Amino acid sequence: MNPAYTKLIIGLGILLGILAVFGLYLGLPLLTGAEATLATQPIDPFDPLRGQYIIIRYEIGTIPPVIEFSPPKSSTADRASPITLKEGDKVYVSLKDDAEGIARLTKVSSEKPTSGLFIKGIVKRVAGNQASIDYGIEQYFFEKGAQFDTSNLQVRVKIDSSGQARIKELLHDGKSVDMKYRNLSYKS
Amino acid sequence: MRSQRGETSFSQLIAVIGAVLIAIGIAWLLAWNWHAIPSFLKIFILVGLTAGTYVGGVVLREHEYPKVGGAIILLGSALFTLSVFLIAQIFATDASIQGMANLQLISFVGVLVAAYMFASPASLILGLTEVGTWLFNQFIAFQDSTNFQFSPGYLALLYLLMGGLLYGLSLVHRTRDHAFANIYKWWTFAYLLTFSYILSFQTLQPMLWAFGFTLGTGQGVLLIILSLGMLGTVAAGVIGTTKKNAIDNRELLSALGIFVALGVFILMTALLTGTQGQCSEKSCYEFTTAQCAAAADHCTMKDTQCQELSCYIFHNKSECTTAPTKLTCTWQGYGGAEDATSDTNGYCSSTSVSQPIQRVNQCEKYDNDRTSCTIRNECRWSPDYWGGRELSGTGWFVWIVGNLVLLGMILLTLGHGTRFNNPALVNLGISFFALDIITRYIGFIMDLRGYLGMSLIFILGGVILLLGGWLLEKWRKSLLAQTGKK
């Protein structure tokens, strides 16, 4: 076989492999995760390569900056002592559904909980009595020009066993968001 | 022969422009995010298109269409990058600067694989551009995560290390007589010229070490990784080329000289730290409770925050009546509704035509003096060249050194180009020389504004540029003739 074609096959194998691994990594929580519905406060910007999206601020996106210290089991550290969060810290937020089916924060810890539903986040900012947490699900992309009611928005997410979350769908008043799309034209 | 070469280059150029246009068109289609196509089908279409484009490019190249084939492989690399962003769009991954940097890094790895596997110089250039923008975004992402508390001078050092890495890679490829050796060489020169050019701006120099030398963990790790990568690559390149007699002491010393000069210059800009910037008054929101009480003439604690004293902070009719008399506040109902009582149907505003609280800015006298500014609680320091254009003697000295480094880099490029018969490098050096002249000319206009001064500068500048243009053309011809003779 022509060496250029052999390289082509190997090269394509590597490139498609990169895309497949990337897609699988991102898709894993959707395939294997548990479901939770989160309360939000959205706003609406634009990404030049990925298009229009909403930035979603979650109710669990701000927590008190002092949390319960959860040392590893092997540690002899004092379990009762609280720790103060700083930017870049990893936190695990335990969640429990309320009567309306919204997952609410029950506990924040520095170590991965051994049971129950929890989501992993990174401390983005600490200011005054609040710490902002990023869970990697703060954006949702949609068709350019599409409109929908952003009031009382919730997000249904899937969270895998490591606490990594992906957005499954947007909800409005508990039902799938009704997107209004513009008619297709060359000016679209 | 010359005409044929020209035609081939032209066909290559239009093919590359075509590839770029298609990639931009597809990027916009992706950004449009058409809901009618299911996500998995979008991925299938784009990944299929990427693979098909690579196959088409390689097949065309193997069938005596190397230029168009090369342009189509470049399109494939652009589509690979877009595929990464499409997958990220579908899974709604992080849209922050860190998220963008992650996607750029993944794209870069794929494009680099394509460049080597499919022997595509254009893909290599795309990959190098992607890694350059990744470095910038990654640094900004670290800055963002630490509330912008670290000096951008570290970004300059990171870019310098990347320049060293590129030079090392060019040597490694020279050792192996790799087809990319000349591309790395040209890219290294173009990169270092651009880098020196950017550093030569007065506006930028006082900003580089605005927050001192404190280093964040992320930036530090990046600095160490890039330093090790650069040292390893340069060492391998120098050993390889020395063994092969493909490098001499003159080149090694020149390279070392320019990297040391750039490094020293970056550190030298620290002399300007705290000498250029605005000293402005803090807003009441930035005060602690105690500071708020001390600034009671224009601030007040309200709704658990220190707020600017004005009628608008009183949200209902009864609150409005408790406002300090000097504000002359009165409650206004929307649409003349006198009985309006809350901020949903009225607002509290001043009846005074002039501003009730006149304040004299106590901080601006400390512009361009960070030490005096920051010791005052009520003042905020913002590093900013435009805070005042009175550049100090040190400022001029650093600026002159920066321009000498740029000039040195230009001369090095021209010298290397003529010595090794490389017209591309000669053209590059001449282009940057012309760019430097034009930029500094505009800079002088901005510094020495005024009717008479401007008039003289324009006339003088016009004559210099005309003469300079003629001399540049003559110089370029003579340099190219020299490279031709060799």
C-alpha cells in the first residue's frame, strides 16, 4: 500500500479516537448518572464558535465560605473543625429532593461523600459571606434567535458517581422548555 | 521558470483562501446550532466531513494536485477543530475562558497529529496558531480563577519560553532533515519578531509587573512545564545539529543573545511598576463598615451594604422622608400617582437641580504614584498607561531598550536570511522594519500633538517615508540579489 495512505488510515484512527474519547468522556454522566433537577437564575450571552447560550446560575452556585471539614477516613484530623474555602478548592455538595422535586443542598464537604446524591464543584470566587461554585453546567447552547421563557427555569441534570454533572434538559415550571424557533431564511 | 513558480504559489494561495472560507462558513453553521438536526447526526455529519476531507486532500495530493490537496488537508484540520467545539456545544461544556482553553488544547493535539501524519505544513501553522492562543487563554483563565492578582509579565515570560521551544523544535527538525524544518525556522523568526514588536509599546511596558513578582500556582506550574520542555528541546536540537555540523557558534550566540536580551528586557520593565496608573476614589460599595462610617459625608450603611448617599437608595415613601435634608429628596409616583408608596410604583429623587453632594476627588493627585495612592484607604490604584502621558526618564529608557531589542531581532532576521539564502526571512525582516517605522511615527504623532508640531511631523514624516520607501525597496533588492548570488 502507498505509505501516504497507510499514514492516512493511522492518522484518521488517532483523530477519530481523540474525538470519540472526548465525546465519551463528556457523555458518560448522561449515560450512567443519576437525575436531579436544579433551580436557576439565567442570563444570555454568545460564543463565536458555539453560538447562543444562556449562562445559568444555580441556587447551589453560592454557598457559605466556611464548610464542614471531611478528612479522609485514614486521617486523625478533627472531624468537627470547619474549613474556610478559597478559590480553586474542590467541594462536594450533597443534594436531596424537596417536595416539589427540586434537588436542594443538604451538606457541603471537602471529601467525596460515600453515599447519596452529590455534585462536584470548584470554588470560583470567595467574597464576603458567599463562595461562588462552578459545576461545569453553567451554560446551555441553543439555536440562534430561539426564544423561551427564562423565568422560573430549572435544569434537569445527570450526575455520575464521581459527582460530574451534564445538562439533560431545561425545564419551565417543571415541564420541558417550549422553544420558539425563527423561520428559516437566508438572513437567519 | 519564475512565472511557473509564481502561478503555483498563486493557485496554492487561492486554494488556502477557499479552505479558510469554507471553514468559516461551517463555523457559522455550527454557531447557528440548528435544532432540526439531532445532536448525534450533527456529530456524525461533521466528523464524517472531517475524515472525508482528509481522505480527499491526501488522495488529491497523491494524484499530482499537491497544492489543492494541501489546502483541503488544512480544511480537514479546521473541521477537526470545529468538531471538538461542536461536541463541546452539544454537551454544553464550560463556556468560561478555562473551558475555551481546554478545547483549544484538544484541537491543537489533533491538528498536530494531522500535520505530521498527513505531512501538512498548513496544518502545522494552524496548530502553532492554536497553541499560541491556547497559552494566552490558559494564562487568562488562571488569572480569572485568582481574581487577576498576578502580573502579565509572567505571560510575557511564558511566550518567551514558547519562542525558545519553537527554536529548539526548529533545530530538532533540522537535525533530522525534516520537511518542517524551514517552517519552524520561519515561524520562530516571525513569532519572535511579533513578540518583540508587541513588547516595544510604551503602553504595555508599565503594566507587565503591575502586581509585582508574586506567582500563582497555575502560572507557576505552566512556567515550570514550559521551561523544562524548552530546555529539553533546545538541548536535543543543539546536540543534534552540532553533531551534524548543521549549526555554528555565530548562530548559537545570536540565538542566545536575543533570548537573553528579551528576558532581561521583560524583567527590566519592572522598573516601571507603580509609576504609571490612575489613583481614583473607591466607591462606597468597596468600603468596610468602619470605612463607611468614616466616609459618612457621601456614604451610608443601608441594606447591609455601604452605599453611595443619594435619594435612589430609599425604596419607599416613608424611607424617602427619612433621607438627609441635604439630599432634598421627595417621593415621585409613576404617572402622577401621588399615593404611590413602593419602588414598583414610584421612586425617591432629589428636587435640587445641581448635585446635592459635591465631592472633590482627593485621589487623582496621586496618579502615577502607587505607593502614595495605596496607603490611603479611600483611594484605589489601577495600573494604566493612560492615567497620564508624562512618561518618566526611566520610562523612556526602558522604551528605548525595548526598541533596540526589536531592532536587534530585525537585524538578526535579515542577517540570517542573507547568510542562508532565505528570501522569505529577508522579506519578513524588511516587513517588520517598515512596520516598526510606521508604528513609531504614529506614536510620535500621539506624543507630540498640536497644530504646528503635527504639521511639521506630517511633512517631515511624509518625506522620510517616501525616502524610506525608496531606500527599503533598494535595500530589499540588494539583499535578495545577494541571496541569489549565493
